[in-house]
Amino acid sequence: MFPRLHRLPPPSSGRRRGPAKRALAAVLALTLVGFATTTTAATAETRSPAPALAGDAPHQLAQIHLGVKTYYTTHTMDDGVKLGAFVIQPTTPGPHPVLIAPSSWSMNGLEYVGAAQRLAYESGYLVVSYTSRGFWDSGGTVALAGPRDVADVRAMIDWATTKLPGDPSRVGMFGISYGAGLSLLTAAQDPRVKAVVAMSGWTDMTRSFAPNHTLNNGGLSVLIASGLVTGRMDSTGKAMIADWAAGRTGLVEEIGPSRSPVTYVDQLNKRGTPVMLANAWGDFLFPPGQIVDYYNRLTVPKRLQLAPGTHATTELPGAFGIPDTTWSDATRWLNHYVLGDANGIATEQPVRLVPQHTGPGLSSPKADKYQGFPSFAAVTTQTSRRYLTASGTAFVPGRTGTLASSPTSKWAWSITGASPSVADARIPAGMAFVARSAAAVFQTEKFPTGATIGGIPRAHLTLTASRNTGTVMAMLYEVPSNGGLAKPLSFQPVTWAAAPGSAVKIDIALEATHAKIAPGSRLALVIDSYDASYRTASKLGDKITFTSPAGDPSYLDLPFGG
């Protein structure tokens, strides 16, 4: 149920709004009309513009409904930049517990209004849902989750607990994507933050955008395009765009650590701030491996939820106020650690997983679909080392190697660099159609009663190349017994630099996975040199040869679970 919101006359000002401001006003108005249509006419309500706070814009949108006041305003930062914000709070006297919610990349403060109204109505929070610096109605330039962004969040906490009726002893944070990262970064630096819920966020910026020196071309393309449409880049952002266009990873690798929550995990552990993480297995921006590693390093009260889907799909409906499992658990987490509610969440299994390819993907799965574990390490009950083996060295159409229990060394498999093989890290593929001239393919035996893969697959490879640099993509698939499309389970790209013809040793951890393997299916490792989502350093025509030396065989460690 959404409160009814109404457009109030805009404040008088000597300046005309620019096209972007007028467009935003239209979006706000249309969205608020949509909110109004969901409320019955019989519901009693009052309407009044709340008085403007010193130094801030008068409220342009305000309403009171079911004991919750919602209004739009701006707040001025210490550098004079005004950030647009929705304030959602109970009409009862404060002080109220506070939640600060920075918007996602390319989104504005409307993003969380639905969820915030529910949180205010059901739990009594004062929520500040604001547009991150440089986007939409907020001034300044996009700071790429740098120190200026963290300073903005802390200033919002100051505002909510001094100028608004917020309780400085009960402050929490939540956010999706960009807002999730900012929440984790701030919690490590501000002792007032008592709990965090980070959904579809990053914990390691470098691993997100340049894993193993390989540009996440698909993810960065989406962020750059949306950022240029809805925001204003600062000099660092412009330089990063130039690096992306040139295929360089240098700037991402340079600035990534200072903008990564994992860098400050020891600080957060020292503060003891409880953290809930919720992400999707198929997130094309922030794959799950980095989230798992960050979770494992936390020593605070913690919770990890992973489910089928891609970036923000499991929690976006809940941001609009639609009940779902992710937001229900997030609310219970905040209520326990911010409000002190004894709701049982602290006694539940902290790792909660829905196997890949079993959930809706576009929304949060039902609560009973999650399987609980005491830790992520407990997802793996045994590890099986499978050696990459093949016959001979000659190219044969349809050639398929094996993932065997013992190694063999008298084989080699050459592929053409930067050549599409049909296989893709995130898209189902027919194994029969994967070009063996562009990819090496190795399969296990069939699993007659099925199996569960759970944990971190790890590969050790030896290769030689005709050029001094290149990229390979390792992909793990479930291959069905009927010969249909194989399902992607995990992957990892790696880019190397070495003298042409020299042996290159590669050790890579593939992305975290949890999947139920159907009876009769096999597992397959596919290694090629081209993926639509990542920028390859290989050139078309490069020769890349995989081998398995007798003293150092190539292998794949498969994590099996119960």
C-alpha cells in the first residue's frame, strides 16, 4: 500500500529550471500520480507543505497519509552542492530511528520511496532516500564512490539527527548497487551506523571491473552509458571512460582499492557493525565471488543471501514497496540491530542460498526456497580434483577431452585467439556447437543420480601463446543428458603477459556457485579466448596452446556439496 502524494506549488525562484530539471520534475510528478492511483479514495489523509529547514529548499512535494509524512527537499553539503532527497517519517513526535539510503547509479531518490514508506509505517523509521551526487536532481559531479561520496552520506546522517527528528543512537543504512557500496564504505568509517543492508553491491571494485586484468566490458558499458545520460562525470570518471574506450585497466586498478569496502573490512570489524549482503548469482556488474570473499573476512554479525537473477533483480521490486523475501529479511535485520527487536534473525543460519537456475530470476524467491548453512565453507562437503586430459595434439571437429581422476601429459590443444566459440560466460550453449578451433572442451562422466556443486571451483592451467599477451575465459557448465543447452554455472577471465612461446602458469578461482546437477548430466569446462562481456587482450589469429606437463598437470578442483 502506498501513501498518496500530491504536487505542491514550486517555490518561487528567480532562476528557470534547465531541461534536465524540468524532465526530472515531470518524472517525479508522473511517478507520484502513479502512487496516488494505488490508494483508495476512502482513505483519510491530510496535506500540508512542511516548513523549509534552514539552508535547504522548501518542500516541493509533501503529504501525510496513514501516519507517514513524505516530502521532497534538498540538503546542502559543506562544499555548497545541493543533493535532492525524499524524507519519509512518522508523524508522531521523534526522535525516530534513522535509515540513510543513497541511490543506485543513475537512479534518483524516488528509488526507495515505496520501501521507505513501508519502513516508516511498520517500524517507525525516518528514512532519507537521496540522489547520489552528480545524478539527476543532485548537484556536483559523480564522485565514483570516492571520499566525497562518503562525506555526503555522513552529512546526511548529521542532517537527519540534528535538523530532522532523528535519533543519533539508532542509525542504519541500506542501498542497492551504488547505494550498497556507499553504505558499506560509510559503515567502516562512521561509528553511528549500527547496521547495514547492502543489496547487489560491490566489495572489490577492481575485481568487479577488471578481474585478473580483464575489462568487464559489458558491465562498464552499461554504467558509462547510463551515467552519461543521467549524470555529470568528474575528471576521474572521464579518464576512466577514456581508459575503457582504449581497453586499458590501469585507472580502475589504481583507484579501485580506495573505493572498495574490502579495503576497510578490518575497520568495520573493529567497529562490530552488523552487515547483511544480498546478491544474485548472475550479476553482470558484481559477480558473487568477491561478495563471498568479503563475507568470509567479516567477523561481525553477518548474513549472506544469494539467489538466481542478475543485477538488482532480486530486490528491485521490494524497493517500490512490494513485499518480498529480500526486503522482509532486510527489515528484520535492521529492526534487530537498530531497534533491538528480538525477531530471531540473529539465530538463523547466516548463509542462505537458492541454487542457480531454480528461482524466478526477476524477483526475490520465496523464503522456503533458501537453503541455510552455518558458513559459506560449509556449502562444500568435498572437493574432487579432475585433471584435464585429451588425446593427441591434432585438431578434430567435435573433439572433447575429459576431466579425469588421474593426469596424462601427452596431449596439447591449440585454439585461435579472440575467436568466438559460441560458449559465453552467462548464456546457455549447445556443447555440440562449440567450435573446437576456438575453445578447448573437457567433460566429466555422467552423474547418474545427480549431484550438487557448491563453493569455489579452481583451475590450474599451463599454456603457451604466439604473442606476449592474451586472455582466456574459463567456464563451467552443466551439460544435460538429452544434448540440450548447457547451463552456465561459473566462469573467470584472466589476462596474462609473458614472452611468446614461454610456459604461462595460470591459477584462477572461478565465481562462487551453488547448483543442483540433474541425474544423467555432466560437468564441462570450456576454455576460450573471447567473451562478449569481457575485453580480450588476444588478437584474432593468435595461437594459444593448452598442455598438461608431467610434473605440473593441469586440473580443475570441483566443489561438491550435500
